[in-house]
Amino acid sequence: MLLSLFKLDTRIAYAREKKPFPVPKENLTFISAEINLTRVRAYDIAHRLSQSSTEDEKRSLAFSFGDYFNHHLVRSLLVNLKLLCTTPQENLRTECGVSLVEYDLDGLAERISGSGSWMGGLKGVKTFDQLVSMIDQRISDYRGYFSLNRDLPQRVLETRTEIGEPLSEVAGVLKEMAFISAKTNVIAVVDQLEELYQIEDHYEMSGLFRQVVNRALGLRDGRVSYRIGTRSYAWSSELKMFGASQPLEETRDFIVEDIDLILKRDETGRWYFPALACDVFQKRLEAAGYIGHSKFAKEAFREFVGKPLDRGSLARLYAGKSPERILRINTDWPAAWKTFLNELVKRDPLSAKFGEAWVQQKGKQSLIQNHEFYPLPWESTSKKWWRKERNELALSQIAAAAGQRMIWSGDDDILELSGGNTLGFITICKHVWQAWMRTEEFEFDSKLKPSAIPPQVQASGIFDASRMWVEKISPQRYNGSTRQKIVLALAHWFRRKLATDMSMSNPGHNGFSLSVEDLARFPQLEALLNLCCDFGDLVSYAHTTKTSDKKERRKWYLAPLSSPFYRIPHIHTKEPIYATAIEVMHLLANQLSEGTWGVSLKIEPTINGNLDSNQMSLFSKGD
């Protein structure tokens, strides 16, 4: 979405609609060249790669990919330049620093074709259209070659270009001929880099094609700057440069801007995502023809979905007409205490559930003095945070005991379930809207202020969105089978922990934590967890242990949007499960194949059938 702001079509659309372009004024002077590795069918390289058996053949293929990459970027830059020269939006040309004083595209083409970076591949070009046509033919030759339809012509093999050089040369010529100002930045936008990672992973190669892209960055040519859009696993795992011994160096050759990290709520509670999400919502309303909603995006969003139901109301909804069923009272508790809780649950199911947990934690004898139960200790002002930390756990246990599906609704619930993911937010809104359209109350009227969508309708749409979010982790997607198994194993683990915690001593056990030191010993586990985070299946945060050793740790939770499907609270309170890497690997062992770890797990159960982490040991294959 953010990379789309570099596209000239996007910028022209803003100018045509006379909308302010959402980029600071000091950064408006640029012209871009774009390549989306999915749309240019980079995966077709895999067909040719399957026919390459020697290292020389693979390196030659990587060299060809670099030439293909160069031609796509140069073509994009030239097409964007011509579009800017011919657009009626004169102010846009001024912003980009494009001048028509020396408007001679044919002269530009002749100058470009004479550059040494093309190795003679564009010899004889006289016009701009001829230049673009020759580049198109080159791209067509490569597509036929990658798809195994034909071999590369000899003229292509003899004139392959060095990665990054043609684009830099063209940028320099544009400034020399005054087509663009000296201050205009030429930005190369490369999207979907993970396409190359997946090719390399499938054929067990070590980053060969990504090294080609890295080489362009490593040139440090001030005439062009690069913006790479990718999931982090496809970037951080390969920083070597094609044909060079030194890798790229962070802050010197590149800077990482982690959008997930920026939009995710941090440990201090700061969160930029709601403003972005509500702005997206309001703009979609405008595009759909709704008028009359609030001027401010946050208010417009709340007009449609309202506030979340308060927790006491939710507990009463779940408990229904037979609230006594939600309690799990031990038979050995005093009769007076059992009678009291059974009466309290009829009036306030949530408070009764807290009372049950309180007794489990504190012990029943210490709470009963002459059968005087008031004031209720768990309802005191001093226990405000105790209750708040256990609200979601209590509600999940009440819903489970009553056989009810949990209800999520309202602006805060939807934003929190989105987890800082714009696609997740849009997915929820789409399904909630569809659920609303299926009701008799729905009526499209663009001139009327909408009333809040009923909570039960929202809950239905949110559950549909959650199910879709879980089901998209399918075996047909990249590493989908492995990711699916990991998420399922963790969901069952968290669900079991929370459902059996009747004392509510550990409301944070919808996630787990590992020390950084422990995790570093098992790179396979770390890689799998990072992969799940990159695809939005899990979310991860750095934190420090609460124990005396103060070790640096990381904690993982399911993606918030999957919570409704798995019936797990989405709020992260208190401490997660403090586990060891061995314990987590063992947990996943039944789901994943032994080969995943490169080791086998040997488990010796105790007499009562429970597993003791001290009895787990690792054996290398063959032992």
C-alpha cells in the first residue's frame, strides 16, 4: 500500500481529484521506476532453473535475471517520464522537477542508447518509441527463455548488462539533458522480493537471485535510490552481493523500516494504527457514496460499529437463562459459600466467576467469617487491576461453560483484533458489512447517518473474518502446511492452559516467552517462528523477564484476528507462558516432521504420564 505512493498513476489520480498528496512537501521532488517481481512473473525463472545443473549455469541464469531486472526498471522510468511530459497536470510536473524546456524524447533516446552500460544492446536507436520497443523485445525474449519456450538469442547473450548500471546511467542522462532537475530523486521501487526467496528455497540455493538485487544497492550510486518491499525473512536471510565478497551493511548500504513494528502497539501503549485504520474506513465510505457521516475518521467509524459491550453485559449474554452452569464449584466447599455464589451468579455472572477464581487462589477458609461475604474482596477498588487483567479469561470460561460463541464488537474490539494490520482491518470491516447487509435492518441510504451495527451482527461478521484469516494459512501457500501446523498446535496449547486455569492465576497464558539466549541455540525454531510472524500468523514482542535474572526475552501470540476462531482472548495481559525452546519444539513435534528440526526428540514420560522438561533430550540424527 505504501509503495503505491511511488507509482505515478497514484500521484496523477491525486492531482486529478485535487486531493493533497500524502507526502511531506520536501519529499515530493521525485520520479520513480517500479518493478513488482510477482507481476513480471519472476517465478518463471524456476522453470529454467530446473534445467540448470551446474554452478556456471546457475550463475549465468542469475546474470540473465539481472539484465531482465535492468530492462524492466529502465522501461518503467522512461514510460513514467513520457507520462509526466504529456500529462495536463502542470503542477505535478513542477513538483517532480520535470522540465519541458528541452522536450526532445527522440534526442533523449539516442543519447541513452549510446551509453556504454548497454553493451551495444541498443545500437541504432533513433527515436523514443524505438527505444521502448527494443526494451520490450528484450523483456519478451527473457520471458520466452524463462518459460522454456526458446533459448536466448545470441545478441542478448552478448549484450547482457551489469545489474543497476543502466538505470543509473539513464538517471544521469535525464539530469544532464535537463529533463529533470538536479534536485529530482530517481527512486527504484522493487516489490515482492520474497518471490526470489521462494525460488531459491525450493531449489535449495543460497540467495543467488537476491544477491543480484543486493548488488544494485551495493553500488551506492547517488543517481538512484532504492526502496525494497518485502517480508523480513526474504531480506534479513541474505545480504551478500552477487560477485562480491562483502555483504551489505545496515545503515551504510541500507536502512530497514519495519512497517509491522511501526503500526504495532508498543510496550508503552503508543499506537499509530487506529488513526490510519479509521482514515481508511472513512475514505472507503466516501468512495461508496456515503455522506453525512462525521468529519473526523474516528467518530465516523464509531457511528457504524459503536463501542464494545461492557464486560458485565457480555457475561450475562453468555450465561443466558441458566447462569448456574457457568460455575465450577468444588463439592467440598462450605454450603454457605456455594449458596452465596449460586445466588450471585444470577445477578452478576462475571463477579461470581471472579469469586470462584478468588477462592481458588486464596483458599475458601480465609474468606468466610460468620458467613459474611460483603464487601466482596475481588470487587474492592484496590483490586481494580486484578479484575481488569482477568476480564477476558473470565469471559472465555463463561462462554465455554455455557456453550456460547464469544462476542467481539465495537470500535476498540475491531481495532485490537486487526493487530496493526491494515489488511486484517479491511477484512473485518468487509465481513461485518456483509453480515449487516444480510439483516432486515440494512438499507442503503447515502444521505442518512448510519446507526450502529448491532453487536451480534458484528460478532457474526468478525467470526467469518477470523475463520477466513485462519483458513488462508493453507498448504497451497508458501510453507502453508508448516505454518498451519504451528498455529494449530499453539492455539490448542493456549486454549488448554486457559480453560483449565480455574483460579485465573495466569491470564497471560495466551502466549509464550523464550529467552533470547535459549532461542539462539535452535535456529530452526527461530526461523519458523519468524516465518509465521512475517506472514501475520503470529505476532512477537521483545520483553524482559520478570525474574531476578532480567534476561532479554521474546514473546509470541497468535495473530489477534485468529482469536475468535480459536476462542482465545485477544488481549495480552500479565506474563505469558515462560517456556524453553526444547518444550516448544516438543509441543510442535507431533505436528511437524522430524526433519524440520534436523534433530530427533526423545521424550521419557513420568510415571503419571506427564512430561517433565528435565527429561527431554536432543539426539542428532542417527543416534
